[in-house]
Amino acid sequence: MLAEETSSLQLPSSILNITPSSKIISQKSRFTTKISTFVFYLMELKEKQKKILDVAVELFKEKGYMGSSVRDLATRLNIKAASLYAHIRSKEEILEWICFGIAQEFFDELQEVKNTEIAPREKLNLFIEKHLSVVLQNRDVTHIYSNEWKHLEERLPEFVELRKNYQQEVEQLISDIYKAEQWELRSPSFTTRFILHTLNNSYFWFKRNTESTTEITAEIRDKILFGLLGKRKL
């Protein structure tokens, strides 16, 4: 989970139950709508809930969260709508799994970057690479996370605080890197938002049949770095 400097953040109990895991993402894997590399599969979800989540991701991506109904989900699962409630509290619970789960994955990767002892400029490179890998390996999940989180109701304030905390952590990381490298940083907040917005929406730019994420990651990383630092070589 988060290290000491971010331990004050109170994560949801459902996220705290995630089992630590080794990274199983292959740089050469094809993009799919499935979420087999997603952290949810390491949560304490029953097999039926995992199947519901997988199908819900496809449905929400296709029709949008608000345009999808429990009946739609049940039809795709080939079960009665009433039967779904034996496995989920509501449609919103699935959105909670998506939003809080992908947020935790971002936090985990950020903490790994912060704990890695490398030169500051290499740490910026590493952060971009790791955040981008989460996005590109979970394209449909990221799409839902980015576009549907405002439809959370009961846990919306909790999620907004989580997003705010992540942005602050990233802003501090970037500020420390720029200070260490003696680079000019006029607006840490704008720079952070620019980087996160670019990374979070990168899945729009590439076709789903791309063979490898390696070239994609390198291209986006280079454009962000050279855009931020001019033509200096890292």
C-alpha cells in the first residue's frame, strides 16, 4: 500500500483488502477489453463477481454508465436481473470497484517510483512510464474511470478526496524533481494537471490492435518530456 509519507490517506476498506502481487503485465500483450491484468482480479471478489465486473466494463464502455441498466448487464450474463443482486449491492457498486481499484493501482505505481533510488530526471521518466502502463494496459477501465466517476453517489466525496490526494502527491514529486535538476517550474499545479490529463487520455490516440505498448509508451513519454524541457537531452 502507500508508504509512510502518504499513510495518512484513509483508503476504502475494499481497497485495503487487495492482495499484493507481482506485476504480470506483458509489454508485448495485445490490447483487449478484458481486465485480466487489472488489480480487481487480486481483490477478494468471488468468481461470479469477477465475471460480472468484466462484462460490466464492456457494457459501460459501449453504452456509458448511465445508459447501462442492471437488466442490460443481466442479459449479457444470461441470467435474470434479480439474480444479480445475490452478487452485487447495486450497479453503483461496480462503478466503485472500477474507480477505487484503478486509483489504487495508480497509487501503487507512484509509491514504487518514489521509493526508487535513481537520478531525479530518471524518476520523472519512470513516473510517466509507470502511470502510462496502467492506462494502456487497462484502456477500457481507464476510460470508465476518467468519464464516469462523477456518477458515484454514496462514495463520491471519498473518491474526490482520493483523486485530490493523488494529484498532490504527483505535484510534490514533480516539484522535487524540478528543484533537484534546477529546471524552471512556473506552475507546479498546471504542469501536474497537464501531465496527468495527457497520460490519462492517451488511450484515445492508439488503435486497439497495436502489437506492443513499448513504442507507444516511448513516444508519449518523449513528447511529454521534450515538451516540458524543450530540446534538452535527458
